Amino acid sequence: MAGAKPGVHALQLKPVCVHQTLKKGSKFVKWDEEPTLVTLKVDPQGFFLYWTGANKEVDILDISLIRDTRTGKFAKMAKDPRVRDVGGIGGGCAEANLVTVVYGCDLVNVSFLNFQALQEDTAKVWTEELFKLATNILSQNASRLTFLQKAYTKLKLQLVQDKIPVKNFLKMFSDKKRVETALEQCGLIANKAEVMKPEDLTWEVFQTFLSNLCLRPEIDRIFVDLGSKGKPILSLDQMLDFLNKRQRDSRLNEVLYPPLKREQVRQLMENYEPNASQLERDQISLLCFSRYLEGEDNSIVPPERLDILDDMNQPLAHYFINSSHNTYLTVGQLTGPSSVEMYRQVLLTGCRCIELDCWKGRLPEEEPYITHGFTMTTEIPFKEVIEAIAESAFKTSPYPLILSFENHVDSAKQQAKMAEYCRTIFGDALLIDPLEKFPLVPGHPLPSPQDLMGRILIKNKKKHQHRVSSGGSARRRTVDGGDANEQASPNNGDS
């Protein structure tokens, strides 16, 4: 504890910052069944991706649901040439102008939004900046107050004929009667009106609406216990008492984590109390005290704990690894579709070890494929999987990726093809030879995750010298944790 530096890692985390291009908006062709010219934007807080077409209706996508963004050859292109030509780009659509947004509540059930930029370089900016927003660590661990701001922003964006429908409040909050009563108490609606003016719904009014809708008697009790004497205010001394005696853990080392001083508490009050006259009297209101409890200063997980705190310089074998088995499956082990997309999705979640069950391709293509052997699961091309891995391997984590090959390909020609795909598609990221400082000799430690950053390692069972090829197949004893009833060639793993 002597060398502890509280909060040092918080400085390494990047706050949400929306690129000016995204706030200003860009013209795209959105295509699914029919192409539509839209203006694509992101709100200044980075909560929502939204677009409007000729009919002025607003469609919204929560950025927290975005799992990936793609451009170039990895984005989806419309099959119908008439759709590709809508943007007026000579000779059709260039891959560099495509944007695909992948979103969903989990890594299996994902959907796709497809856009075509009308200007060069626009797609690249949108793809990169949207992905930064979707993977921002601080936004993924935001405070309650931030999520309330998000709800407020959504209401302000979903306009119908330049008005906010009351039904949007009812969708967001339960109990119609209580919602309508709270809206009337704030003066937002009268006589059961169905819409309200956007300018009437300010952030302060929305907070008042929430306090009317969601009563907090537990906070009232805190005020009473602190000696507020029935008044909806706390003095600076009472706030100081609450922070140092109620909130602060008395077990903390007072040298490393000293109690707050009056000037620090005063600064905290200024962050949450907008009323200057209250601050002049060294007071904070009940509403602003509630904001403090909901704010960033009261996050369950401190920001410094969200960053990497572990020592990543130990030998690779000293760590547990986030691993995936039968990565390609989307449903079950025996039936159902296999998907190339699953490799992208598990990598985006931070997985650092994935499995490829490789099988010999049929004539005439002789292209190796991946499937769960001797089951009714579908097959996916080995090459497409390698391309997907290359594109997604280090999008969310720079640390080494291990590919666990369960290799059933007993054709030397197809094994050579697999090796060539790995070399050409992975390029310099593929670790072929041991690192100079870490020779693979007994007694010498393995390289660390830090040493292997950005590298791809292949874990593949080699041919056993004691096995003699007799033209038939041999039963595996135990191969890479695979199914015991699957067959393996005497050359299993020789690639």
C-alpha cells in the first residue's frame, strides 16, 4: 500500500468525445430492401446514432447496443446494382464508401444497418468514431445521472411533427396515471394533452419531473438524521459530516485516503448546486444532494479500477485466459448453424483464445472448412474465418490471440493451403518463430502478454513420431479437448 497512487489509472481512460463530423451529420444512402437518402447524426453526448429521411421521421439506435462497425471489404454491399448506384458514385459504389453497423443485445443475435456514403473519406471517419463511442469504457460504466441524461436526450430526439409525444414518456416509465400526474405537476401538459413543445422540456424540468415521479424517502431520512430540521437543505458542515462519517470507509488509511477538507466539500457542492444564492450561504438543496448521490462521484466501481491494473509482464503461462470452445456455433453442439460472425463477436468481447475445428474440403474446390464433426451443424469456409479473425483480432484488446486448431485435415495439399492463408492474411501479426529474447528451451520463461502484444499464435497438435501411417485412420486418445468419438488422421495437426 505504501506505493499506492489512487486515481492514476483514471487519467488513462478517455472520456466520451463526439467527433464534429458526427455531430454535424453526413449524407448517406441507407439500404435494406429499398435505398433511402438519410442524414446520419450522433447527439453531442454520444448516446444515440439517429437518422432522418425525406419524411422527417427520426430513427434512433442506442450506441451502447453497437457491437462493431465496418467499412471496406468487410462491410456489406447491396447485391442490387440499382441500390449501389443511388448515391450517384460513378460506376457504382466503392467499398471505401460503405459502412455497416452491427448491433444487438448479445453476441449471437445481431442485426446489421448498412449505409453508403456520398462523399469520400466519410465512411472511414464514421466507422472509426462510432466504434470509439461504442467501446468507451467510461460510457459503459456510467453513473445513474448519466443514464437519466440519456433518457432525456432520447425524448428530445424522438419528435413527431416537431413535438414530443406524451406516449414516449409512457413507454419509458411505467404507470400511466403517475406519469401524467408528474407531468402536470411540472406544467409540461394540461388537460391530458398528447404532445408538448421541446423547448418546454429542459433538463431542470425533466429532473423535477423525475423527483415527482420517483419519490426518495430514504434521502429525506438522511436529511433528518443530519439535522436539517425539516428543511430541504444541508449546510456545508452537515455535508462534511455526511461525507467523512457516513460515506467514507473508516478502515481506510488516513495518509493514503485522507478525509475531505471543507474546501474540497465546498468544491463538490459547487459541482452539483447551480443556485448561487444557496452556495453563498454554504448550502446544498435536497434535489442537488440527490444529483450528487446519482453522479460520477458515487459510481459503484471507481474509474481507476476500470483500467488495467494487473501486471502484464509475467510469463504467458502465469495467466488465466478468456477462452472460447467451438467458437463458430450459434445454437447447440449437435444441430444448428455455424457462423463466421461468431469469431468476430467473441473477439470483440475480449476473448483471447478461440477454437477452429478444421476439416478437409470436398472436390472440386478442396477448400478446408470449419464445423463440429459428425454432427448436423453447418459448415463455414476456413478462409473466411481467417479473414474475419484478421479484421477483428485487436479491435478491443491489444494482447496476444491464440488460435486453437483442432485439425482433422489429412490432406497435405489442403494443410499447405491453410498455412498459406494464415501467412498471407495475418501477415506480420502471425508469430512463426520464437522471439529473440525468449528461445523455446527448457528452463527459459515464456514471453509475457506485453511482449506478445498484437501477435497471433497458433496452437496446433503436431504429428506424433510413434504413429505409423498405415493408410487408415487412428482413434484419438485426447486431442485438444475435442469429442472422443471424432476421428483424426495420423497426420492430425501437421500443417
